[in-house]
Amino acid sequence: MSSVRLARTGLLMLALALGLVGCSGTSNLIKPAELAPNPGLLGVRMVWAAKVGQIDFPLDVRVNGHLVALASSDGLVAVLDGRTGAELWRAKLTEPIGAGVGSDGRLVAVLTRQNELVVLENGRELWRQKTLAQGFTAPLVAGGRVFHLAADRSVTAFDAASGRRLWSQQRQGEALVLRQAGVLLAVGDTLVVGLGSRLVGLNPANGSTRWDAPIATPRGTNDVERLVDVIGRVSRDAEVVCARAFQAAVTCVNTSRGNVLWSKPASGSVGLHGDDRLVFGVESDGKVMAWRRSDGQLSWSSEQLRYRGLSTPLSVGRSVVVGDASGLVHWLSRDDGALLTRMGTDGSAVVSGPVLADGTLVVVTRQGGIFGFKPE
């Protein structure tokens, strides 16, 4: 059984002996669900393909309009035109990358495995700063600042132009944290951060806390049982952000007031996506779930992709799109989860989750394949 990667503050470790699962729960001991014949109910074609290096870190593919920013483990950082797959620029860092990428469309930020925050523009390095602790979450570039969420549950802000450290705040929490991307995003004038089992709203100017909302309650008698870190991605609609607490719950929070709207038990290890009506997620056994955004009631559940190692889903029009551990991309009906069509990539696992760049669906795989799909 594949393991969830954990980190202890100041000490990294692999949870090799745990009865836990990562990447939505693929297991070598359980046979993946047999795939039904492709119904081909939705016309989709691959319009371009590109390549970067192997990816073995928690990649966040960042989209700004038609620009797609991504990176590979060996230090390559690149920006592509999502409409055509054309490479606009690339840079090669000398150090391996540990987390990324963040981008506002102009600047691109990554974290190296030597705990350095590196900011680039048009393929040229602008500055780098040593961080106080390792991070697994892509930096956030917003409002002339670069924000860094570290594994020790500290949040640090840097001036985007100069790299000058502006402020840093730290919160104590459980001894273990997940070695996967957490939550770090801007909603209006509030910095929304996942700190342990809580979603916290910070003032981006000075790091002061505006509100603090529980996503789940840690339970159990040891550090592993109490591990319920909030994980990315989130599903956002206006000021409402819905997030997953690892193997514990899916919860929606009004980020204007900082109050919990609803919370439902859920056992998953990848993020969420959704629209103004539904929130979509994948459970650890591969069930695809749809909750009503208004009240959290279950709208539908699909078991046709169980144990296939599913990625974070993406809501696109009338479809919910997920990738799996064999590189297949599945389009499901947003109304009932029925399979509409599927497409193949390079045979390696889809990482991060599909993204949408100016009408083109972009999928990235563990081997560094990048694929653009469009409806016919």
C-alpha cells in the first residue's frame, strides 16, 4: 500500500509502515475497478503535447489567462501558452524543486529543496531568499507580495520586487504535517491559509489574524491519528471557500465573516473543485463525490473509478474531469457522475489535477508530459 508522506517539524520522515494512503488511495493490494467501454458521449481531442522533466514533488500548475506555469523536480521552471502548448520561456535552476509554482502572470515563484524561495521573471532570476523551514505548498504571488507557507506552520511575506522580508507569523500545532500542498490563496483583501486543521484569514499587510475557522477536529491518541491537515486545492465561489481536511472532512467557510457554513465527514487525501452549485471531491477509495454547495448534502456518488488513484477533480462546463494513476483522463457528467468519455496520455500518473487555460484543458503527468485537450 502506498504511504502518505509526512513531515515532523525540523525532521522529515516517510510513514512507510502506516495503514494510510496517498494520491487518493491507490493500493497495490486492491485491484483497480475495471473500466467500462468508452461511451464517447463528449467530443474531445488532444490539440498539443509538451514535455518537462520528472515530477516528484507536490506540483501546483498555475494558470493566469492563457499562461500556464509549471516546474519539474530537476529545477526546470517553464511558462507555456495553454492554447497552443508553445513554450514562452524556461529557466533551469541548479537546485531541485521542492514545491511550486506560484505566479501572478508576470512573476513565477518556486521553493527549492534547499529551502530557498526563488522568484523569476521572463526566465530570469530576480531574487532568492533562504526560508526558515521547508515548505510543500506553492508560494502565492499576489498584491506585490510573495507569501510562503512552511511545514512548521509559519507564514512569511516578502516584497515581490526586492525579496525583502516583510513579516512572519507562526502557529503551534500537531507534531506531524503532510508532505503535500496545503492551502494558501487570496480572497479579496484577505490571505486565506490552512494551518493544521483550521482555515485562517490573515491581514496580508502585517499577518495579523482576522478570523479562524475549524475545518476538522483532530482526534485520536497519537500524532498520526490526529493528522487532519487542510490540503489544497480548494473550491471557491465568490467569498465561500470549501476545503478538505485530510481523511476527515469537507467544510465550507464564508471568508468574509470567517464562519463555517457546513461540514461533512469525508475520507480523502486530494483537494476539491466545484462550481456555484456543487463541490466535487475524490475519496481515498476512488469514489467521486458531489456535495451541494448550499448545504453540503450529497448530490451523487460514483464508484466506477474506485482504486484507480484519482487526481484532484476539475469542474469544466457540464463535466467533472479527473486523471488517474495510469495517465487516463476521465470526463464525468457533473449532474450524476456518469462517464462521458476518456482520453489517454503517457501512461504515468496524472499529478496535481487538470487545469483550464483559456478554454484548453491542461493535464500534467508524473513523467513530465503536458497535454492540451479541447472539445471538438
